[in-house]
Amino acid sequence: MSIIEKAASRIDHTRAAAPAPAVVEHDGQSVVLETQGLAAQAPAPAVQPAIAPVVPPADQPTPAAPAARVETPHTATPGVAPPRSEAPAAAPRKTAAKPGVRKVDLDLARMRDAGMVTAASGRTSLLEDFRVIKRPLLKRAFSEGAPGRPNNLIMITSSLPGEGKTYCAINLAMSIAMELDHTVLLVDADVARPSVLRTLGLPAQRGLMDILIDDKLDLSDVMLRTNVDTLSILPAGTSTPRATELLASSTMSNLVNEIAHRYPDRVIIFDSPPLLLTSEARVLASHMGQIVMVVEAQGTTQHAVKESLRQLEGCSNVNLIYNKARDIPGIEETYDYHYG
């Protein structure tokens, strides 16, 4: 049985068995995340994480151990989770900013009231799930990656639309923004169907495609600062039929290198197009150090998973999030701790 067939069959086995959270290692290879129940349809779902490995192809390098880093902790506003695609959009509020700097305030209270993960929402299972998901990604983020593929570049994708990739990308970014030692840039790279700003209740604006088209634009001209001090957003920008060629260009390579190395504590999350619908996702993957593929429980076929994994064989760090799984009996949605 091939590596890809093993990975795909693990999805079917997980659907049938619905195991409790577990950490598994296979031949010393990097772990892959299978997170059950991150449904993007009903508010505050009960979700259960489990971690299992997908082994990269034998000719791909295994990620090196994380390099020691000395970092100055940030004292920043904790990150928050965004609304799901079906949730009411949060109304943006423009705030005063220095010339050349664009800033928007995310409506954190409305996000919290809509059942999103925020620092003020309490210790929910959803918050804990994304803490589990982000930890191995952060561990590898600042280790040495393959040449031209820094590990702090993380692409979130799926086989097909509707599996919850944007929901997971935003929540992962918000969870990492809660870290004391890291900042996050969330890039909407689904240039054919951008949804990050729409999900956050923000209007479409210039962004990634505009930088690649107009060499007079700088990253600071299109990047959005938010009221979460450790979170910035790079919108998809103007739609163009040349998106694939632009993403494959040397301009894109230079931009990716710049955002990966400009700040030593930054993690960059790319919300990518679905792998089986567009060519942009495969091109974008060629720049990434880590890839997270969202798999919809009860929806994504084994064939789709196999084909998607084949397209990602060039990346040594491929991860899966098992999304929208049914609740597991006996697992509570919230945690309530009392001391003293």
C-alpha cells in the first residue's frame, strides 16, 4: 500500500472509529493533524482533536529540529477567532492611522456573541483544539526548511470548496496571535474566490494581486493592521485572469521571501484555493514550508484525498485537519476550572 493510500485509508478509519484525542508518531516523521468537529455551520460546535501522521515521500527531507531562538515577548491584545462563513458578518470600524498605514478594527464583541473563539469567550473546546493544532506547526515554523520554502509559511487548503479551509485559516491565525512570542500575517491567497475579508465583515480592498501587478506598490501600501496588535491581514486584491502566472513569477518569490524574513517572529498563514479546482493552489504550494489540508468529515471522498495528496508530494510537511465531524459522546464542549 502506498503512502498516499495509507493516509487516505486513515481518513476512512477515523470516520468509522471516531477515536479520542491521541498523539501518534510513525518512523520518526513529522505529525499530521486530524481535528474532528470544527464545523463551520453551527455556532460553538463540540470538536475533538486527534493527531496522526502522514509520512512524506521517501525522497523528501524530514524537517530539522527547531533551531534555538531568543525572542522578546510581545505584550499584545490576545487573538480572536473569526466568524464562520454562515455567521453574521462583523461590522468593521475604521480607525485613525498614520498616513500610508491602513487599520481596521474587528468587532470582537460581536464575534464573541456569534460563538467565535475570542480571548474573552472562555476556555472552550474549540479554543483548545486550535491550541493543539498550532503547537506542532509553531515548533517547525522556525526550524530550517527546504531551500526557498521557509517553514513559517503555512498554507491552508482543501480538496474542494466548502470544507472549511477559510474558517480554519482564520481561527488558526487568531490562535497564533494569542502567543506572546509571535506575530501573524493572514494572507487571502484564494484569489479567484477571496473570502477572508468577507468572513470578517470587511470590504474588498487592494492586496496580493495588486502588489504582483504594480511594482510601485509596497507591502505596507496594501496590508491591513487590526486592533489585534499581533495580527495583520493581506487581502487577495484585484481579480485577474493571470493569477496563476503571477503566483509563479519571480515577483511572488521575492514577496514571499520578504514577508517570511522581514520579522523574525512572524508566522504567515495563506488561505489557498482548493487543490482540485484551480492551478493556483499547486503553484502557491511550491513556495510553502508547511501545508495544512482540511478534509470534510462525511463529505470528502477518498479519491479526492488521494489526488490532493499527490499534488502536494513536493512538500515534506503536509498536515490534515479532519473537519465537521460528528460530536463524540462524553466530550464536553466547555472547560470549567475552579481553584481554592
